[in-house]
Amino acid sequence: MWCRNCNIETNDTICPVCSETTVEDIPIEIYWCVHCKTPIIQNVTQADKGICPLCGEIIKYLSADLRPVFPEERLLLELLLDKEPNEFIKKSVWAANSRYYIDGKSIAISSKTFQLADADSLSNKIS
Ligand SMILES: [Zn+2]
Ligand SMILES: [Zn+2]
């Protein structure tokens, strides 16, 4: 069990420190390994946190939440960033809230930018 308030692990449904109700899931954090070019998901309580389980190198913290980016979204992202279509196709592209991570490098794009993107001019650019 996990207390969100105190960020501690406990065996009780009530936190022994602050008496808040605890949750079952221990939060995860997402890290990036520059060597393996891959996101690494770690438990906040695990002992070897910050170390890549694949290569043993130090990994850097990315976010508490990460999702994969699908091809259409990736294409839109490339156009919004003035890149060639499919420029990121061989890269590892992930998203967390309004940030994108391209090979572990974070890029901030607001959802507004996406909404304001002119669909017509974008499709012209692709064709
Ligand atoms: Zn607590
Ligand atoms: Zn690694």
C-alpha cells in the first residue's frame, strides 16, 4: 500500500503517519536510458531506482506518465516542428501531458498548437 500524502509504502490501508487512506498502487516514474534509447518504467520504491536494468547505466527522470505516440500524431508533430515527414520514424517518440520526448529529448508543445494547426495546410505539406 502507498500513502500519496507522505510518499511512503505501508502495509496498512490507513497511513500510520498521516492517517490518510492509502492506495494499492505504488506510483511509477518513467526514466530514459540514453544508451538503450528506451523509456524505463520504475517503481518509486525500488532499490535500484535510477539505474537502467538493461545496461546498468544511470538513467534520467522523464515523467510520471508516458504514452506512446501513434503514427498520425507523430506525423503531425513532425510538421508542427518543421521537420520532414517521417523524420522521427526511426526515433523513439513518447508523450506525457503536453510534452513530447523524442529519443529522450523533451519538447513542449501545447495542445492548443495542435488544435490551431491548419489541417488543410498540413495535408498539403504531406501530399
Ligand atoms: Zn501518510
Ligand atoms: Zn540502458
